[in-house]
Amino acid sequence: MKLMLKKALITGAISIAAASIASIAVAADMTGAGATFPYPVYAKWAEAYKAKTGFNMNYQSIGSSGGIKQIKAKTVDFGATDNPVSFQDLETDGMVQFPAIIGGVVPVINVEGVKPGEIKLDGVTLADIYQGTISNWNDKRIAIMNPGVKIPSGDITVVHRADGSGTTAIFTDYLAKVSSSWKDAVGSGAAVKWPAASSVGGKGNEGVAANVTRVKNSIGYVEYAYAKKNKMTYISLKNAAGQFVAPDDLTFAAAAAGTDWSKIPGMGTFITNAPGAKSWPITGASFILVYKNPENVANVAEVLKFFDFAFKDGKKMAEELDYVPMPDVTTDFIRKNVWTKVKTK
């Protein structure tokens, strides 16, 4: 009798434990998808958050357009995009949007014998390279901007994103602002028709970085963390103040300093070609999308806790990857004016 009672108690304890584990597993399975731009820092935040809380954040780095499709299909708890959704579309779809991190899109090259930052370009010249009107590194317009720099001759291969991309949206938004020719002929957006005859597409920031590394005399554009991780050669760019600047967290922060996110409906905006002597001209934010009335309330509540952790405890982790954390005044606004619109109970 005692043996049977003991077995029953053990069986009951195992059942309760299994149910608890199952409950934790469901609650821990936060899912997100979208932009590759912020993936390095989201991965780092997720690792730290799991170590602290036991909750896992599963993020699919599939590109901004994919992230918007996934959240609209309600197959993930949150979507991520560097191409902000308009306030009107947010209202129509019953979603809120907030910026989670700031970073820089950086032109990277594979040109023999050239050091990082050694080649200087302005926006018009960069646009002409991507339009194909400048097709060789020995072009006189490049030479005039780079006196004393030995740039070998070579046909330029343009590398771009093959998927719908917020990084592309930031990059083309900048080109359209500085080049009327680009604006009229190509335009801006997450996907454009690339005009250069010699061009190669890559999926995600990872794919662009890999192709630039592989193809001699190529040029591409990636979020700075990818350039840094892969030890790629970046170019220096002339900003709106007429100064040549190099990409880093300080020049990204300088570009973002004048943005008052609280005054922007839906918080969605581009911050390219920003004023300021130290501003990196292709700076942008990455945004998070969640439903006001989510299907999985518990998971979305955990998503907001995750980003609250990131805003409070993830600053150093972001800075180590040369991202710029959102300012405290902005994260306070997000907590009080954006997250309060989301049903979490």
C-alpha cells in the first residue's frame, strides 16, 4: 500500500513538473522575424535575456519585407523592419511601432591595397556608381576626391540586396536625397530596380557582405556590425555639412541627435543625410511592430519585457557592436505612450 502510494505521488510530481516545463516552454517561445540590420544586437540581447530570465527569443533574420509579411500573417509575435510602416497603415492594421536601435549603413569595398576609410566619396558619386555611370575605380571623379591615394584600375561590380530590405530602404532613401538623377531614375524603397549593368544580389546583410568579400573590385552596403565582424574595408562619406566622416557609433549618434521621435506619428522616419559636422549620412533606426490586441497576449507581454530589458540593460552590449541605444527620453516615451496601447493582460 505504501509502495503504491509512493508511486502515485512520484507519478503525480512528474506530471506536475512536466506540465510546468511545458508551460514554461510555451511562454518562453517568443517569436520575431524581419530586419537583418539589427540581428547582431538582437541575438546578443536574446542571449543575455535568456541567461537572466530563462525566456527564449527566437528571431528569424529574413529581411524587413519578410518581417512585415510575417507579422501581418500573425505567424510571429513581433515584426522588425528598418523601413518604417506609415502611421496610416499602422492604424489600419491595428499595430504600434517603435524604434529599438540605431545604426549605420556603410558602403564596403573589395579593392586591393586600399585601407578602411582611405577612399572618400560623396553621395552623388556613390549614386553614380550604383547607377552604373561610374563603372571603373580609375574614374576621374573618384581620383579628384582622393588625391594621393593609389586606387587600382578595375571594373566595379555593384552588390545589392536581392530580398526586400530595410537596409536597402535606408540606403536608397539617402541616395534619393543627395542625387536628383537617382531619385528620378530609380527612387527609393525596400526593393528597387538596380540599374548598373554589372551587379550581384545577396540575401540579407550576410549575403551582401559575403559577395563583397568574394568579388574583387566590388562595392556593397551593409549595417556596420557586419562590416566590423567581417573586417571589411569601408569608405568615408561626405555628409550634409560637407565633412568627410568615418562610420562608428559616435557619428551614428550625431546623426540621430536631432530626431524628436515623440513628435512623429507612429514614430517612423528616416534620419539619412542629417545635419551636423560629425553626422554619418546613412544612419537609420530599426523598428518593432506588434498588434494592439495580440492573439498570444502572454508572448507579446514578454516581448515588451524583453525590449524593456534591452533598453535598460542592453546599452553596453549595443555599443560594443557600434549600434546606438535609443535615448532614455525616447524609451520613456515608448513605455508611456506606445506600449500602453498594447493589450498584455
